[in-house]
Amino acid sequence: MRKATAQPEGLPRMLSRAEVSRLLGVSDNTLRRMIRAGELPRPLTLPGGSHRYLESDIRAFQERLIEIRDSAGQPVGS
């Protein structure tokens, strides 16, 4: 397992697909399906071809889920 490196101050934190899957409690396949469905933003592609997600995008998605639950209880994407 790789050791996390310190994030430079002022730059947005980027997460791997595995980190996002763990944060959301979903499988890798479900995460990919959510992206294809437009429920989550597409990841950034780094110069080496790796993909990373902005933590702020994932947090915003979680906040939308909470708002939906607390307001009308409508499913995501409605």
C-alpha cells in the first residue's frame, strides 16, 4: 500500500477511484455506472494516464444526497 503524500496547501485534494468507492460505500462498478449516468463528475486524467477525483466534487455529491433525503426524499437524478 502506498503512503499518502502531503497535499500542497491551496490545491484541491484529489482522490483515487478506490478512495472514492470507500467514501461512498459502493463498488468500483457502481462508481463507474454513476459516472456514466452523470450522477458524479468525470475524473481528471493525469499526465501518466491515472484518474483522480476532486474531493470537493465528491463532498458536493454527498451533500446533494443529504439535501434530497432531508427535503422530498426524491431519488438521485430526479
